[in-house]
Amino acid sequence: MSYDFHLFTPVEGVETLETARVTLDMETEELNPGLPDPRKEQQKRQNAALLQMVNRNLEIFSFDYAEIARASGISETDARTRFRHLELNGPEDGNGIQITLADDTASITVPYWHTGDHAKPVLDEVWQYLLVLERRSGFLTYDPQLERVLRLDSDLPEVVERYRAVADRLPEIATRKLDERRLPTRRAWWKFW
């Protein structure tokens, strides 16, 4: 489970919340549709470099295109076309933030690992990344947990509160889910099959 932020480009004349939702739906279908565009590839690399200036511990994940091709039953060239997004991760023992830069969108995910006072510094870091991406690429940030487009100048406290509301209760939620799986299911007395 993670707290997710989806960055998208606003469309002139279209309500931003609707654009955010449509973009998110399209992103779940296919992250990188079509053929590579050299201009977009360069923009992703530049965005990655700027994010690495904010945090030099971020590294771009190297996809094993040969393995992806084999597992998917496609050519390595097709694998490189489909998996051309950039994925930035911090160190193994870091805070778990993952940034994905696609052709026309970006996303940032934060696992619900950070409870109590540990949540705010992690979300402060995320906020730095969001600011870079909004300023550099003209993106806006959609928060599906709050179901709205964020205002980076004022929404951080509410995001921290929403994140903590889940992170602080996650052990309880997980225990309840495990208990539900262990309960025997009883058929209704009137069902004979």
C-alpha cells in the first residue's frame, strides 16, 4: 500500500480535475503508448537530473529488457519501447519513495511505513520533488486519496494528516484483514450446494 501522487499536464478549456482523472485512467492502461518521441525522452532525462540534484541518492532503475522480453513474449526492441519510462528510487534502506517519469505524466508513491512524527519529513521530501516537476514541466498534481488537484503552497498539512491517518492505523488494518481470512466461512443453512 502506498500514498500516490499523479502529475499531469492541464488541458486548456478542460476542467483540471476531469483531466487528472482521465489521465490517471489512461496511465493505468498503458504508461508509454506509441513510439518514443526524442523530445519527451530528453525531457524525462532532464527531469530525472533535476530530481537527482534535490537528492543525489536517487538512482535510475535499470530495466532488464531481455528478461522483460522473454517473460512477456515480445522482442527486446518492443520491451524497450514499452518500458521507456524512468523510475527513480532511493537507497535500499531509504524511505521507499519511488518516482516514475513517463512520456506525458509522472507519479510519486510513498509506502505507508512512516508513522507519527516520521511522516512529515518524508512528505516534505516528496513536496520538493512535486515542486520541481510542476515548475519544470508545467504539471499539476492530483492526489487520489484526497480526490483533488493539490495546491502545493497550502495542501501539505492536509496530505500529512491523511497519510498519517492510514500509516498510524496500518498494523490494526493488516491484523483485521488477517483475522478475516482466518474466520471460517459458513454457508447459509438454506443453501444446499
